[in-house]
Amino acid sequence: MSVTTSLEHSDLAEVLINNGLFQPDWYTAVHTDVAKSGLSAEAHFRQFGLLFGRPPCPDFEQRLKRSAVPPLERALLAKQY
């Protein structure tokens, strides 16, 4: 069993953000603790959201399937969600 490290989570978060799969307004509205944390939505997602398995946008699984995310990262994200 492999364990995903923080660095790998950081890389995966970067892939999601760079491929337009992160929607900060939606993420903040759905996860009310984001505003209370004092972090930007992006910083919160990078530090906590991906680790907690929080979707970065509505209909995430469908959007991921149609995205340009490379196959390896897509497989790792599928395990996360």
C-alpha cells in the first residue's frame, strides 16, 4: 500500500488548480470553515482540502474525467475521491 506524501498532495493540488478544476468561490461557500481559517480558498485547499478529500468544484468527478489532467495524476486523484 502506498502512502501519498504532502509533496504529492501539493503536486496534485497544483494540477487541479492549473487545469481549472478549482473554483475558489464555490469551495469557500460549500466549506464554511475556509473563511474562518483566515486562509485564501486556494491556500486552504492546498493545505487541508485535498487531504480531507474535499471536492474542489461542483461535479468534480465528471469534470475530472473530461479534463486534460494527465492519466497518472487522474488515477491518483480518483483514489483520493
